[in-house]
Amino acid sequence: MDRDSLCNFCGLNGITYVNNGYLLVTQSNTGKIFKVDADDGTVRHVLLNEDLMSCPDGVVLRSDGVVLVVSPEAKKLWMLKSNNGWSEGVVYDKIDLGDEGYPTSVVARERDRMYVLYGYFKEGVLGSLGRESFRIEEVRSPKESEDENIWIYVMVGFGLAYFFYWRFQMGQLVKNMDKKIN
């Protein structure tokens, strides 16, 4: 535990369950992620290419295996991947979130549908309890949108190649039919 960190009052905070029988848990005061065996409780530190600084909080696992982590202090959403059952992982995308509010939770509906809940925690701490509304924001990853566009171009390319091949074959068929008729 880091007693000098911004979130030294928090320890383990965000948690998500992985179907392989373990939990992924964020430690807010260090920015580290831990893998906890759901059966025997053994804990292992997940090695990442970078720590999730500034109090990581909400965590969710998407259906494609990507873990989303949100931080109210950094106002960021991190996207993490692992190819080895979360012994190691990489932060492959960081999305800046809005300045207004306190993003504390994240949920994923589909691969490209992510929602962040903005609480107004600091207003409550300061005694301003008159808020009547809160905000949920849909977030999209620019990197994942680029990947989807590439597939569109690939599919169009295959379609054009198939069309030209078909056109060439039809041309050959017409020439052969002309030879047989004459």
C-alpha cells in the first residue's frame, strides 16, 4: 500500500469476475491490478506495461476479453488486453473522459458499446446534496473504430476482386460461345 498516493484512503476498489474462476481487482492507491483465485483466494499481481495511475475505480470485463477500467481522478478509461489468462496484460488504449463529474463506474454492453456513470462525489463531500440528475455517457474507442473501418475496406476489396474475376470469366465464356457459333 502506498500511503503517499492521492488515493491513500482506498485499497482494493474495482472488481470483476472472469469465467475462468478468478477475479480481477484494482488497487486504487497504487494503480495495480491483481488476479484473485475465486476458489482458494490466492492473489497474483498482473504485470502491465504501465500502472493505472490516479485511483482506478470501476472495472468491467467485455465479452471479447477486454477489461475496462475507469478513474475518477485521472478522468480516463483504460482498455486492457491479455493473451495469457491475466498473468500479464497491456494497456492498449486510453480514452479521456469529460471534466464535469466523477466517473466511477463503467459497463459494457457489446464490444463497441461502453457506458461510464458520472457521480458527483465531490459535491456530496462538500455538502451540496441538491443535485437532481446524474450523467451516463456512451464512450467509443477511436482505435477500435479504426479497426472496424479496415474490415470494411477489406470486404469492399474482396467484393471488387470477385466482381472483376467474374467479369473476366463471363468475357471468356462469351468469346468461347462466339467461336462455337461461327
